Amino acid sequence: MDEFHVIDRFFRPLARGFAGALELRDDAAFISPPPGMQCVITTDMLQEGVHFFGHEKPSLIAKKALRVNLSDLAAKGAMPHCYFLTLGLDETITETWMADFAKGLEEDQAMYGIALAGGDTTRSKGTISISITAIGLVAEGKMLCRSGATPGDHLYVSGTIGDSAIGLALLKQELSLPPLMRNTPIERYYLPQPKIGLIPDLRYANAAMDISDGLFQDTRHLLEASGIGAEIRLESIPVSKAMQMVKTLSPSQFLPLMGGGDDYEILCSAPVSPGEHWTEIGIITPEKGLRLIDAAGSIIPAPSGYQHHLGRVVGP
Ligand code: ADP
Ligand code: MG
């Protein structure tokens, strides 16, 4: 498929309504943030065989690529504005594949209020790569950073933790759960739900980040950036029914999966609860480092997290 045909047929319609995209007929796009607003910019690249298998529905791959970026914007308190799409497409890509890929983007553009502003399309050898750069808007000086956590804050997470890692472990047949328990985690693995709706809740937060590498790993990143430490109570971490079942049926996998990553929930540090969609999991302490406390009150090792490869979830 010819690059210009792909742009014309599939991407130009996705740029409609975003004036700065210049209908994808120019060398570059422009962005005009409203007065008092700042652009927040984030990039994530997805590689076939590393971040997705390749046999998924193209619309699902497209949505995942866009949503991992929207998750970063949400964690920074930024509303989605526009995105750039860079594609490396191998010879196997057909018109039908592209049509479904574009349909996935179209659906998510409508869902999250974002438009395509430009990109680049090249040939690649053997595997597909998709890089999206998303741009969000935030009131000037209000982007939430990892570095703002202070003693006196509590740590909060949205949603439940570890489900996507359970989904991946099920797909890789490294874990078995009763049939009725499989669908929800597998769906969470394939399709992240960026927490755009929780942006208003973050107004009192001092620091925030999205959980992509795993709760424990990402908490360490936030603590390091803030130059402080934290105590997390294992029992307080919100879990789904599937995770409760893992704890009973396969206790040795419980902790690694809890820290397994791809959650796309938000971790924040705040002096008060951000609201009903959040669970308090621990406190910020002046002593550096992460201390994970079990039900008996003992400190236990927290797993290091997810290495970005479909092949490996690393244990403690
Ligand atoms: P250039 O020669 O400057 O790289 P291209 O021919 O690659 O320009 O792109 C032409 C136009 O199509 C530009 O506006 C570019 O942003 C857009 N474009 C190319 N590939 C994509 C893509 N994958 N997604 C969105 N827009 C694209
Ligand atoms: Mg180009």
C-alpha cells in the first residue's frame, strides 16, 4: 500500500475538525493553546512482539497505542487535545487491516475528545511499530509531576491493581483461573482504560503518575523523584475478584502479578482523599525507600515490576 493512499484514505478523515492539522497537507501542524493553558506532551511506542502479539484486531492495537498515551496525560492532569501517529508498516499490512486500525482510532477519538494532527508512515521489515505522541492541555504551571510528594501525604490509587498482569499470564498460560474469571483481566490487558474522567479529582494531589511498569516499581519512581519514602499496606491495595482468586489458588503468583504492570490506573500522593474512585494504600514518610507491610505488620520485599517484553514478569 502506497503511503499517500494510506494518508488520504485513512488518516485525513481523522484530522478533520482539528484546524492545526491543515488537513495533513503540510509539512507540520500547529497548536494554539487557549490563553493560560500549557501543552503537556508524551510519547509511547508499541512494538509488535513486545507490547502486542500482532494477531489482535487492528482496532484493538490502535486503541491500545492511543490509550497508553492518554493514560500519561490523565496522570499529569492534562485534557487530551491532539496526537501524532508514526507507523512502521510491514508488507503484510492490507487495506482491510488499515481500515480496522483507523476505525479503532476514530472510535477512541470520539470517546476521549482528541484528533489526529499529523505523523509519519514508513515501511518496516517484518514487524509493525506504532508510536503515538499525545498532546494535552493543562492550566499553566499545573501539570502534576512525580516529584511533589511530601511527608503528611497519603498514597492513593484508582481502580484495582494487577488485573492486566493476570490477563497476560492467562494468555501466556502461566496461570489458570476458572473460565468465568478469565474475561475481565484479559480485556484489561488488551484494552487499557485511561482515567481521563478522574482528572478533576487530582486538583489536591501533590504528585501523580500512571501505573504502567507495575505498582511497586512506579511507586519507587515517584518516591525517588520526590526524594522521600513510603509505607504501603499490602492489605489495602484494591484488588478484583480475579486477584482474590489468584491469592487463594496460586499464592506464589499473587505479589508478582500485583506488581506486574500495564494497569493504567493512577497513583497519586495527596493530603486528602481525591474522591470515591480512589483507595488509600499507604503513607509518605521522610525515610527514603518503599516499605511494603503485610497483614501481620512485617516488612516484605516488593517485586521489582514488569520488563517491557511479552515474555517476562519479574519476581522479587
Ligand atoms: P514529509 O515528507 O514532510 O515527511 P509526509 O509525506 O510524510 O510528509 O506526510 C504528509 C502529511 O501526512 C503530513 O501532514 C503528515 O503529518 C501526514 N502523515 C503522514 N503519515 C501520517 C500518519 N501515520 N498519521 C497521521 N498523519 C500522517
Ligand atoms: Mg514523512
